Amino acid sequence: MVSTRARAGQADAPDSLWGRAPYPVLVADVHGAVLQRNAAAGHLLPAAEPGALLADTVPHWLQAAHCALAVPRPQDVAETAEPLRGAIGERRFEAHPTVRDDGSVAWWLVDDTDRQLAEEALTMERERTAFLAAASSALLASLNLGRCMEVTAQLAAENLADAALVIAPTRGSRLPVVTCLRGGAPAPSTVTADPDGIPGLGEALRGFPPVPSRWIDPAAAPAWMMPEGFGPVGSMVITPLPGHGVPAGALVLLRKSDTEAFSSEEEVFARLFAARAGAALSAARLYAEQTAISDVLMQELLPPVLHHISGVDYAGRYRPAADHERIGGDFYDVHPAAVEGEASLVSLGDVCGKGLEAAVLTGKIRNTLHALLPMADDHQRMLTLLNTALLSSHHTRFATMVLASAVRRENAVDLRLTSGGHPSPLIVRTDGTVEEADTHGTLIGALPTVSATTATATLAPGESCVLYTDGITEAKGGPLGNAQFGEARLKRALAQCAGMPAEGIAEHVQMLADQWLNGRSHDDIAVVVISAPRTHHLSAVDGHTRGRYTA
């Protein structure tokens, strides 16, 4: 309020004018003695009668302000000066001074309690809203369940209590717990306990409404809920962490015995925070569960790691069309022979399309081929039965495929190769010659019947047979970015791989394709190499029975 020196004659204003003032008014001289007061001031400060000293009758803040204003001489109050504020009893007042001509000061006392309480409530609400917004951002920054629990505990300890515990739903009799002290780091642990033995905890973990903190006796809490070095607990809040349809856990807030207990408003605010934390924890748990399920299913769709089987070297490489995907429409498998001396079956195929839908059909084809292994010596029959299975399914996609039966005969490897609409395998001889296997056939899953021819070949030591998908030959790139890698370029590259082991050839082919693409989009790529290693067959220790192949 703007205050200036009062005009002459105001000091003689009749008391009735003070009585009509809307606020308590108290007039004191330069020595701090009360000169006048109105009725409202009498009710507010009954001891401040005319003649009494301010030092004996008013709060210290008002008496000190009067001394500062009147000594060493009466001072005018600047128009921009902030009003003085202080408490009188349980109410809060603003004191606005008016310096009169005789040096006395009239203090206008304006009850400001409601406004200050409203401002404090608004400030607190803004701070809480800002905290909840920041907490939501921090909680949603990670889908790692353990990290979400740690962030929840740390945020609660720093902003809601002296310590906090985040307890996940039970795993049998074990409770995953994250504990955090204010100013400390969250500490994960696992305890064996019965949550129903702790008032409010069992209900919170089942998603029931929280028990009021005044009903919880902190002294009854078990030792594992008391952080090390925390000291006596004065009050405790246990509130559920609601998730998406199922409880995400429980939040326990602790305050020390020398700290004010939780108010009902603070408990309500804790539940607002718990709702956000529960949503984040539920999302993280759902993501973890879905990831675990996906990983299990993915293992059945990923190409296997190939190695040396029954005297024959195998190597494979696979690259899906999208770098962020792990599976696609290309596939390969090697099925070892059930009996030593019989042929192992190699299958490599390409499903029309790419991505997850193609991968689903890929899995079906691989499972069907696995079921048809007892007739692996009859490629035509296997392709016919597979064709029937695809035509009878709900899929509208077709596939191309090549089957190879490989068996070690002394130092050589005998092959039978059958193509069902797939690029013919390429055979790399030790002198650098690259031959195309004379096999061809119709698509699988497109026509009612399948026709295919089977070719035979023999690999001498150091020679290889390369099975590949069109993702290699149709890869677009090169200097201008629009030329296909092509079969001719692939044959020239393989000619330079003469005598290389299977792993080296597979790696070299994939490297050339990657260089040709130079980061451009592409189809799924798969390659399998079957090699006759430069090995010798040793006899067993008795000198008569067949031994193992060794380098």
C-alpha cells in the first residue's frame, strides 16, 4: 500500500473516523508508545492500549519495524516499498505504515491470511505438478524394469519422504525390493517374507486401496523394511502401484521420528505419484515379458549356426532386409543324418515377401521339412508334400527352395541337388572353375503340382557347393547405385575363392554383397556353403573299424 506523510490536521481526526476504518489501525509515537487505536485493533491487540509500549503489547516484527521507521527520525515510506508481513496469533497480516506530521506512525493491519494461504497452495500445486511431469519423463525414459524401480524409489525418497521402498509383486515367497535413502543411491535386493504379515503391504500388492498411515504402526514393520542407518521411523505410508489391469507393486514411504508425520494431503499426492510410477513399471514389465516371449519364438526362426558335420564342412550367412530385424523370408537348415554314413539334408529357401509375415511362413516351411526328414532321400516327394501343405494353408505366399543331400565318401563329398524354382547351386572347383548344377523346378506353393529335376555332383577335397538366394544376385548398387550384382559377377567372385574353406567363402560372398549395396535397401540375403575339407579318414584304434575324419 502506498504510504506518504499525512497532511497536517489528520492527527486531530476524531476517533469516530478510526472506528469506521475497514482494518485495525494502531497509532504510536516515535518512542514506541501507543497513542490511538480503533475498535478493530483493540480486538486484535487488546493489550495495546493508549499509553502502552509497543515492545510490551505487539509482536516483535511489528515493534522492530516501528523502531526502524521512527528512529533516528521519522522517515517517509517509499511508494514501491513492500508491505511488512507477520503473524498475530494464528492469522497473518500486512502492516502498512503512514507517517504523520508529528512523527507518529499509523499502522494499518490488513488480514492477509487467506490470500497467503491461497498463494502457498497455488505454489505448492505448481511445484507438485512440475514434479509429476518431471517424474513421468524420468520414469518413461527406460523400459528396463529394474531401472524403473530404482528411479521410482529415488524420486520418492528425494521428494516425498526420508526413505522409500519399491516392492514388486511376489515371486513365490521372494519379494524384489529397491530401497533408497534421501541423498543416496537406490539399492536393489530380494527378501523372503510374507507380505500379508505387514499391515497394508499385502493389500497394496494385490491392488487394494491404501491403508491410512495413521493405522500403520511403524514399530511393527520388519527389519528388512528399515534402511540401514535410518534410525527410528516416525510415520509410514504404504500405497499400491496400480498397473495396466494388474498391480505393479507397492510403494513404501518412511519418515524419521523427528520429522512431521504424513498429512492426508501428502498421502493423496503420494497416490498420484504412485499412479504414474505404476503405469511405467507395468509398461516395463509388459515389455520384458513380451521380449522374453519374442526371444523364445525367435530362436525357432533364426538360422542355425553351421559347423562340421559327418566329415562335411558347412557355413552359412544371413542378413534380413531391414537392419533392425533379425528374421525375414530367407532361411536355411542342415539336418544331420540319423545314421552315420547316410546323407545330411541341407535346405535353403526364399519366401515371397519379407519381414515378419514372411518369417512366419518360413517357420512353417522349416517345421514341415523337419517332419518330412524320414523321406529325405526323395527330394521330389518332399517338395510335393510341402507344396500341398502350403496350398492348404491360409497363406497366399509361395516359396522357392533348393535341397541338397551331402554325404562323405572317402575324401570326397557326394551331392544330390534339387531346385524348386530356386537359383541353381554353384560348384567351385579347385582350379577356379565355377559350374552351375543342372537342376531346376517349379515354385513351391503356387501350382497344384510340382516338377523338379535332381542333379548329382561330387566335391573333391577343397571344392565347395554354394547355395544362395536371389537377394545376392538382385542386390542393387555399384558405382551408379542401380546395377544388380548379377550371377556373372557372383561366379567371378567365387572363382577367386577356389580352395578356400566354407567359412571363408560364405564370409567373402556376404562382404561383396554388402560392399555392392553400400547401405542401400535390399532383399533378404542367405548363403550356404558345403565343402569337402582337405582331410583324411583315420582308422579306429583297432585298425579295422571306421574312425573319424581329421585334418
